[in-house]
Amino acid sequence: MIIGNKNFDTKNKIYIMGILNVTPDSFSDGGSFESVDAALSRCEKMLDEGADIIDIGGESTRPGYTHISSEEEKRRIIPVINAIKKRFDVPVSVDTYKAATAEAALSEGADMINDIWGFKYDGAMAAVCKSYNACCCLSHNRKEPVYRDFPNDVISDLAESVSIAEAAGIPRDKIIIDPGVGFAKTYEQNLEILRELGRLSVLGLPVLLGVSRKSVIGLTLGLPVSQRVEGTIAAGVIGAVNGASFLRVHDIKENKRAALMTEAIVKNGLDKNNRH
């Protein structure tokens, strides 16, 4: 698939999406990169360490987060999008579920929308992405973690999001799906969706996994946010082995190295086996 001006071989490669939160209250790095200069410096470091996409977020979506207006969200992210696009040749994703924010971001050069509500929060979102021929990442989410048949319900919910995108005219080669680790799932369900990630292949779309430093790791290991790198790597490797093509992470260098090693063993190994 093509994101921005870059081609992504989602069948044979594992790509790193670097998280750039320009928020005062994100659970891991809130307040660290609010200024344009700080955001540019962080972006440069992530690219040096191997990030393939930069995902900019203007509103924290941690549990119990405070909703902000689209105007405030745009105020935070638009200058950063402009600055990154002028200085670096890298695809830019924007983490938002608001169509007004998405339209402003895409009009300023963003290449992709990462919607934690999978086009189900704002009815105009799919049309906005279509109008800019933008890629989209559709995450699984629900208002409450109540399921009749988990994880089949997750697959069904994601299929609904994909249908919304397709109904708006978005081609399948512009769509990525995300199981939504940490969203409307209990601790046990988060572990289960990681364990069952391969089942998402039934949807026939590239998978993005965002588990970096999340509470499922903290609860498992009994560690604070600042000490969850190894747990993130382990989850990412398991995810990649089970089909994830994109890993959305804070710690680029460590996860990039793990992804390259996993890619060499699993992806290249599968290719070689297929040739014999």
C-alpha cells in the first residue's frame, strides 16, 4: 500500500509508526513535545532511529481522558504537521476521531487518519478521508467492554468499520485495521486479542498493533510506564509473528531492532519456504 509518497510492503515487512503526542496529558509522554521545536526534535530522533511513519496526536485517549474541541486539537497539531512536512520526507498520520480535525490535517499535508473509533464516532470521517484520497487506520472500540463472543465480536466490529469506509468509496488498499488494545477491553481481553491476533487475517487487510507502554503491560509486569519497553517489544514481536505489519510505539530504536530481527526470521523465512 502507498501512504504519502512511500510504498509499504505489508506482506513482507514490519514497519514502525512513531508516536508524537503534542498533548499536555498523554499517559506516557504528555507535555514533552508540545512546542513545534520540541516536536521537530523528537521527530528527527525517531526518524534517525528507524521510524517509518510519524503519528501525531493532539488529544490524549488514555482511560479517563478529557475531551477537547476540534479547534483546540487543530491548534495543537496543525503547526507541527506543517513543520514536519517542510523539514522531513516522511508519511504523517494524525490520531483523531473528529472529521473537522481530520479535514484540517489532511488539507495541511497529512497522509493518513488514525481513528480510534473506526469511523463510528463522527459520521463525516469516512467522506473526509475519501475526499483527500487518504489512508485510514480503523481501530476497534466500544463504549463498554461487553461482548457475547470475544474475539469474534471484535472481528465483526472491525468488519463494520471497513464497510463504512468502503461505502464512502475508500479502496481497500487505503485501509489498515487495529484490534484496539486498551480500548473497551478488560485486562484478560487485551491479552486474548494479542494471542488471537492472527484471526484478523480473515478481513484481508494490513494490521497495525498499538500496545506501546499500555496498562496491559504494566499490569502484567507490575511496572510503571517508564519501564515497559521490554514488555512492549514482546507484545510487538508476538503481534508481528501473528500478522501485524505496523507497530505503533514510543521507543523507536528498541522496537525497530526487534522488528528487523523478527522480519528476518519470520517474513524472509516464509518467503524462502514458499520458493521451495
